[in-house]
Amino acid sequence: MACETAKESWEKLKEEFGGSSQTRNMQVLNLRRQFETLKMQEAEVVKEYVDRLMNVVNKMRLLGKEITDKRIVLVSLPERAWLIDNGCTNHMTHDLENFVKLDQAYQSSVTVENGEFVKVKGRGDVLCRP
């Protein structure tokens, strides 16, 4: 079927090469699920994990899904790593060896970007090493 106007041509090309809105929505849902379940592998360095994460984020952005940098919170790191949160003033780790001073009597919880609660089981000072 031939298109008679530029608008018809554009809509036809958009559907042909970009898929219908239903197809794009399904792609966004699949990418969002992939984003939410993405975990850093034990043998993987942080840069490799961030590259995989940003690959998914960029695909979602190309499909028109707005994802702010603040939303990209790396909460899926393994227990040996730090929780990284954009704008965070307090950081968390499961590795007690990082602490030079630790008050385990302190109990609390924090809400991370995806709405989940994480238990805080102490607070203290850490020694950062290269």
C-alpha cells in the first residue's frame, strides 16, 4: 500500500523499523526486568558490571523510557562489595573486616531507590585502602 502523505510514510517507517507501540512496550518491560535482576558476577570487576548495566539502560532510553542517573543505583553487587548510591552520604558493606571501629548495637533500616528496605546492623568507621 502506497503512502500518500509524508506523515503516512513516517508512521509506516516507524512501525516497520521501530515496531508498534505494543512491541516497544514489551521490549521496555523485558529490559526493565533484566535491569532489575542484573547482578554482578563473583569474578567480574565493577567496570564490566557497569558496562553491562549501562548497555541495558541505554537500550531502554532508546525506546523512550526515561531513566534518571539517580535511578541507576547499583544495589545488586555481591556481599563483598560496597553499595553505591548516587548522592548517598552513608555507605554500606557486609564485610566486617573493613571496619576499624564498629558499633553493632546500632539498628536501623534504609530505603534504597527501588523502594526495598535494607537492614542496618551497626555503624562505624572504615579504613579505605587502595
